Amino acid sequence: MDTFLTDQQIASLVEAIQSAEKHSTGEIRVHIDSSTTEDQNAQRAFEVFKNLCQNKTAESNAVLFHVNFGKKYLTIIGDIGIHDKVYQSFWDHLHDDITSEFAKGNYYQALKSAILKTGTELKKHFPVRGENPNQLSNEITFS
């Protein structure tokens, strides 16, 4: 593990994912990548999205935060159901907020805030109606 997040912060991010998903059928994943070279980040992010998220939720409403701290790279990918409802401007502003905080060294707080904001947005478009099974793992993945 790199020095950007402590084990305690990682555990807290998992709790933030659980909290963000509580009132929505949407699913949020975070993947920390420390092995991809700079020119492969976008391709790798999409591969991770396909493996972890795509077509794995009933409403196609999963979101992936793919982060490579060492290469200063962040990709936010949402499944097709989300793009039908959430405007690109939301993701652009969220991306700008995260990268601005990353530039200050606020890695944990930036990710936590983004997860919670995403949960609020998902709640607007994918509210819980009845049971709300957890369709994707909340654990942060690494490569």
C-alpha cells in the first residue's frame, strides 16, 4: 500500500460507501491503482470498470472512482443508467473538486466527500423502493 491513505482511512472510506448507498439502489466502487503507467490510465480505468461494475447492477447504476495517486490521475466512470439521469456537469465539478483537494494533499477527505456527494446524487435518481440489496462489494480494490 502506498502512503496516500492509511488503513484507518481506507476503512472509513468503506463506511462512507456504505452510508452513501444506504438510500439509493446505486453502487459505488473505489479502485486505487499504483501499477499502471501514465499513458495507460484511461484504458486501465475502463477495464477495471468493466470487471467491477458494468452490467452488475439491476439498474445499471454503478460508479467507479479509479485513482492513481502516483500518476496524479483520476477517472470517474458511471454505468449507462447513471448517464441517462445525471448530467456530465455533475461529474466534471466533482472531478474538479477531487483533483483540487488532491493537489493540496487531502486525498482521504477528497474521496470521502466525493463518495458522499455521489450518494446524494444517486438518491435523487435511484431512490430505494422496497429492499435494497448490496449488489457490489463496498471494499476498496487495489492494483
